[in-house]
Amino acid sequence: MILNKFRDKSIKKKIDKELIDSDKTLISISDEKISSILILVDDNSTNYCNQIIAKELNLDISNIKTINFIKKPSNDLNSEEFLTSKDFNWLGKIKNEYIESILKLEFDLLINLSVNNLLLDYLVVLSKATFKVGFSSADNRLYDFMVAVDTNDLTVFSEELKKYLEILNKL
């Protein structure tokens, strides 16, 4: 319990430091089309969200990677795509090699479908994605673009995202 609080405090400091170092005051949005997506979710709807977003954005589902945060993992869960709080040490360093390798890839779009999840917010900061999208109720320092919809309605979120990505000439 104490180590979890210490880990969370370390991660908050790292997020603040990364955001100060990167200073996103001026963002130039390129006309490069989106071909690869990283999705961060904090429930077990991995296939479901991949399918909705791939269908709405008219992309091949194989170009979408997902990191799924699970609060209480079961013993029969054996996928590398799942992230738990145990994948971070008490200083906030990631111990999961698969997650580290995903974060080193340069995705065209990162979509964070969670709100108020410190560990996934940390992954947003560490990601090398060129365009980061999240919900408007989240920390606005983390994202290049935020969508103001209900956090439980993925269909409406993906429709709104598509509309704005077309306006930005990213699709």
C-alpha cells in the first residue's frame, strides 16, 4: 500500500517533468495520413474498441495496437497486451518489456479511452505517437486534441474523432 502511494507520487512527478520538458505550446499538425494507432483502455473491451475504431476510421485492424490496463488480473490471463499496476516498480519504471517496446514505436495516432488512470496517463506521456487524442474531461496537457463526449460512449467518440480527423486532413 505504501509502495503504491510512493509509485503514484513518483509517476506524477515524472509526468510533470516530461510535460515541462516537451512544452507543447505550439503544435504543428502535419497532413500525414493516419495508418497506425495505439489505443489505451482500462477495461476488458480490447477487441470491441479495436473493431469500432477500425471500422469508423476505415483502417485495417492489424494496424491497431492496444494496451489494456486491468486492475485485478486473473491467473489465466497470459497476454502481453495487458498492463497491471505490478508492471511498474515503486519508482514508476516500467517492468513489462512488451509495453516498453510498444512505447518506442512511432504511431500516427494515440487514443486514450480512459480517464483518471495515472498509469495510462504516464504511457501517454512516454509514447512517441505523433498525434495524441483523449477525452475532454482528462488532463489537457497530455493531448494534442480532446473530444468532448460521454466517456462511456465509444461509438459517438469514434464518430466525432473521425469528423475532426477529416477536417484536419488526417484520414
